[in-house]
Amino acid sequence: MGRSSRHATPSTAGRPAPAFLAAFESTYLPGPDRDVAESTGHDLRWRADLDAVADRGIRTVRYPVRWHRIEPEPGRYDWSATDAALEHLRERGVDPVVDLVHHTSYPGWLADGFRDPRFRGAYVAFAEAVATRYPWLTSYTLFNEPFATLFLAGHEGLWPPYDRGIPGFARLLLSVLPALSEASACWSQLLPEARHLWVDTCEHHAGAAGAPGTYAQLANDRRHAVLDLALGHDLDPDRPFLGELLRAGAEPLVDLPPVRVDVVGLDYYCHSEWWYDERGSRAPSPHPVGFAAIAEQYAARYDRPLVLSETNLRGLPSDRASWLRYVLEQYELAVSRGVPLEGLCWFPFVDSCDWDSLLARPAGRPDPVGVVSLGPGGERLPTTFTAVWEAAAAGSPAAELPAYRFQPPCDAQLAGFLPQMAHWPWEDPPAVDAVAPIRIPEDREEPAVSDIPVTSREPDLVVLSHLRWVWVWQRPQHLVSRFAALRAPSGARTWFVEEPVAGEVAAPEIGTEERDGVTRVWLVVPRRPDQPEFLGFDDDAAGAYGRLLAEFLTSAGRPAEPDVLLYTPMALDIAEALVPGRLSYDVMDDLASFLRAPEGLRLRQRRALAEADVVFAGGRSLHRSVRSHRNGEV
């Protein structure tokens, strides 16, 4: 289904320009009790931010209703900040698409997050209160990116409540989808003319022939599972992923009263397209089909109007300008093919914060993705991209926008997209955006592991992480890439050891890849029926991980007693199998203190804190939390 967008140049003659939406980021970090609106200063600068949007002619804004701040304790609502912002938008003639839950933006007193037994009742009551208080609203989003949010929180264990695997994903769906169904019925009754914009990731998966291609088919089925369950659409238990999900406990959702969905929002980023081959999985895909082709697939499946509800690019302003040209060109192409698109939203208007750690800690680090940039003091700074976005929002077609050459690292990340841009009139970025490259000799080759001489006086560094190197560039990647660069001149190697994966092997075996100056290492275990691809360090099939890793390093000629850096206590047994010279533990989040944390996690956490030579804590609250388990410094 769908067609490739390669080399296509649509005609825009006679077609109206897309309606541009603006948006503001507000995701709440429950542990540190801080949200992105506070990190960016929008909570204090909201009036000027909203005026900046309205003054540029924008008439629709995706805007958060911050439940976590409105209901600081059960049943007590403080509407003052929300009243002021929504009324100001109304005065300026801007229509808000209110967003009731943006990722983990629920009240902190829901201690077990989406798994908390109080979630359903509290959420439905809050949703009803919003609809009752603002009966003039014309558009709303009941839950932003439910698939992406619950997958990261329930399947990948990256966000609270840190559940894992398909059973964990099913548990969160059983808590959240009935609540959405009930809230949808409430809003349909109270605001029957308002439109529900369902917003979620717009994905496409492809792979090489054989097992990679088979997994891509499962992932393409997975992308639709949550919306299909919400709508009661195509719930065939023989579907590859949906069937696994139903067997894992989600079967009661088949009989869920359907959620009302008037418009489907597609969040499309360069990393929305994945590729699978013998090297594993990676995004952005080296072989993307483009937004137009994917939008055709969603339009045919759901037969509803669509909005390109989010896109951005983490890069320099000139990189963002060229990505906007690409996305707008794809939007125009989709419309020329009959896809019922109603608008385009660059998300967010102001730079976000702390996505470099996937919101693991509120460091206040700007994420360079916004229409306007964050200055050192929180000031809003217009850039090259601001002017390009303003032109597009005013109606300029893609062909009239500049085509700046992508700069590192975007040039490498987007290499697969370049054939779709072959017809562009490329030009150098403006001098203000140009960054001088670091020249590396062209004949330089990455040495094989076995060819690296063991001349180091500094020990190798082995990093044991629950976050994979090729995911979003987060705290481990920031730190470890620097550690690797500092150690490399002495001949020391840095090994980034990831959680096991299921694959087509007869017995567990070690896989490696050279990437960004480190060596990725992972254990491939034989695939079992109904088993997720990504497993935990504590999976029964990974019992030999520590021994196999130690044997691998020895066979590579590496010195004994490496430094070991731990990012999850679940890998402590593997660390001990390496007999580390020094053991460090970087506590990104106190998972063991979370409600219903597994006892094994609690015990390993206490052991890791007690046994580590050095412990790092990502913030004051974590520092206080871990000090009680330490005799040494933190």
C-alpha cells in the first residue's frame, strides 16, 4: 500500500497552502517534579510566547492543559494558570487544541503512573472537569501519542512505571484505553461539536529479506495496534503483533466501547522510518519511503482527515530549514495524491529541553528543534529557520524555500533521504549557521577489534546500559562518547554493552558493531515463541551473558580488570563477572524506589550502591535518595 515519494515534485498550482499549527512542549517528569514548560520558561513567558505565535498569523495552537499542575492533590483543581492562557488565546483569535496528557504528564501523586489503580477514575474526572470548564473549545487531544508513550513506559522500561515486554505493554493499555474510552464518551456528550484529534507516531518499517523483513512486518502491524483497539478496527487475532498483544492479556480491550476520533494526527520525524538487516535495527532508515507514501497508508486505513501533527529536526537552524522544505514538499505531494491533510505543525515553537536524556533528568539543556531558539537566559532568539518557517506559514510552497546543505551530524543521519531531494537547488548554509568540519583522513579505517594493540596503561571501559547506543542521543551517549575520546589515545577501548536481543541463532552469541568511537556489544539469544525482540539483562536466556562477555574480551586480547560503568542495577551480575578494577554506578533514575518495583531490582540497587567505588547521582533528589545506601561519597 502506498507509493514511494522518490524524486517527486508536486504541482501546487490551484491548491491552498496548508494551515500551519504551532505547539508548546510541556512533558512532566514525575520523579524530579518538573516539566518542560518550566524548563523552557514558558510557564512564566506564556503571554509573550502566545503573542509571538498570534502575531505571525497562526490561528491554531496545540496547547497543554497541565494536569500535573492543575490537580496537585486528589480532587483539588487549580485552574488559574490555564484560565489565563486559554482566555488569552481566545482573545487573540487563536484556536487551542488542548492536550490533556502529554506523555507522562499525570499528577505526581499517581505513584505507579499509568499502572496506578487510581489512574482511570482520576483521569476521567479531570477530563470531564476540563470539558465542563471550557465549553467553547472546538478541538482537543485526550492523550498525546498513546502508542509511543505506553510502549516506552510499558514495553521498553524507559519511562515510569518502567514495565517491560508485551505483557507490560498490555498492562498499561488495560489501564489507559478504558479511561480514554470513558473520557471520549464524556466529551462527545458535553462538547458534541468539538473535534477529537488523535495524535500518535507516523511510522514505517522495512527490512532485508528473511528474518529482518519478517520483523519489519510485525513492527508495521504494531504501529496500528493502539488506534485499532481504540476504534475497534480490524481486530484480527491472527495479526502478527496484535495477536501477541491479545495473548499477553489485552483481549478484554477487543470489546472496548470505541473512542471517538475525528482527525488522525501523524507525528513524522526522520527517525519515524526504521530499517532492519543483519546488523540489527536503525533509524533513520537508509531507505525511507517518505511521508507522502506513509500518509497514503494511514488515510486508506482509517478513512479520516489527517494532520501532520508533529515534525522537527534536531540540528542547526539551516538543517531545520531544509527539513521543513522536505516535509512541506512531501505534504504537497500527499495532497496531490488525494490524501485529506488539513494542517502541518512544526513541534514545538520554542526549543524543548532535556530530550538528550529522553527526559531522564531535568538538566535544562536546550534541545535545538524549535521555530525560535532558547538563549542562555531563556530569551527567545529568532534564527535562519524562524524566517523560513514564517515564509512557509504565510503560504510559500516548498519550492520557494531554501535548500541548505545539511551539516554534520544531520548530513549522515539523513543520507537515505537525499535521493528524494536530488532535484533541489542546493546552496551552502548562511555563514551564521556554518560550522567548520573536523577533517579526518579519508584513508583512515576503523581497526578491527583483534588488530588493536594492547599498549594501554589505562584500562578498558565497559559500560553496561539499559539504553541502546543507537536510540535517541541521551546521557549515557553524551558521557561515554567523551570518556571514549579521552581514553583512545592511550589505546584503551570503550565497550558499550546493551541488553540482549532475540535472534535466529542456535545458541547465545556475542554481536558487535563499531559506532561513534565505541564498540557496541550485545548478546543474541535464540528466539522463543511470543518473545519480544529486546530483552532485559535479567532474562532467563541471558544467564551466560557475563561469562560470554568476559570470554569475548579475553579472546580479543584485552587486559583484565576493566573499569566498569553501570547504568542499571540489573546488570550488576555481569559487572561482577568481569572482575572490574573499578566499578562506577551512574544513577539516572531511582527505579528501585518506584511503587511495585521488582524485589530483584531493589536488592541489586542496594548492592550496586554499596559495592560501587564511585556513584553519580543525576540531581539533588536522587543524591538524597541514594546517600542512605552508601558509606562512601556520591
